Amino acid sequence: AQGDVVQFIADWDNPSKYLSWIGDIQNIGLNSLTGKRNQVANGSRAFRYVNAFGPSRLFPALSRLDTSNLTRMNEMFYEMSGYCDASGWDTSNVVNMREAFMGEVSTFYPQGAGAWNTSKVNIMTSTFSWNFQVSGERGMPALDVSEWCVKNIPSKPTDFDLYTDWDTSLQPKWGTCPRGEI
């Protein structure tokens, strides 16, 4: 780190620490000194309580995050403020998205999440609870995840979108796999 700027995060398995101290991240997922990719495998609570609004470069760094080995997203962005283009994230190995984007005070908006492969996910309890951005209530377009493969979840999970006015037509069709992912 240089001052309050984190140049890169080399290893990422942060299941119990809070990163509210991060002021700026220039690169996540690729060590700019060695050129080696650092894949996120356990995203549990990784960005919990991070406030990303303002001049931070956290958004583009998150867009480049290598998530191809990611299996757990539980509370990954819990109470995090901000948004990024997440359309390129590989979520094909994720099994747990419990409270991944939940936030009462702050909320995180994963642009492009509708393209994710969620075919292995079997836990989505409170995934978007209190997240007013996904329903379009805070100026962002309503998030459309209606094409998510949720074949392992036969009915809407408890509190999936609690306290939001999110249009159900934009939410997953429980127990189905509209795009046919395996």
C-alpha cells in the first residue's frame, strides 16, 4: 500500500474481516507487479461495509475481478455503497448468495448481473433484502435477473427481496433454468 491507496490485493480469502478502511483500490484480481491472476474463491463478507461512493476507483477494479473460482458470495457486498459493471463476472461455481447484496443503509448495484450463470446456487436467502437500488428506487434502472438459472431453488427464498418494490417479472423464475445452463 502507498498511503491510503491499495495497489493490489494479492490473496483473497477474507471470510471474517471488514474492509471499511479501503479508500481506493487500483486493481483487484491481477497482481500488477507479477502479472499473476488472483482468483477470488471465497467472497464471504469480502466488501462488507465498504463505502464506494465518491472518487474511489473501486468500481473499475471490481469490474475486472476474476471470479471464475468463486463459490461463496454470502454477505460479499452487504451494506456496501456503490455499483460496478459486473456483467463479465464468472459466477458458474457459486453455490451461496445469502445476503450477497443486502443493505438497509447502503446498497450495492451489480450492473449486468442478469447475464450471470447461477445454475449451481442453492442458497439465495435475503440476497437483495433492503436493496432499494435493484428495484429502481434510487435512480438506477431496475435490475433484471429474470433469466437466472435457479433450478436448485424451487420457490422464492425467504426474504429474497424484503422491503423492496422490485417488480417480480424482473426476478428469477424459481425452479427453472430459462437459458438452459447445466
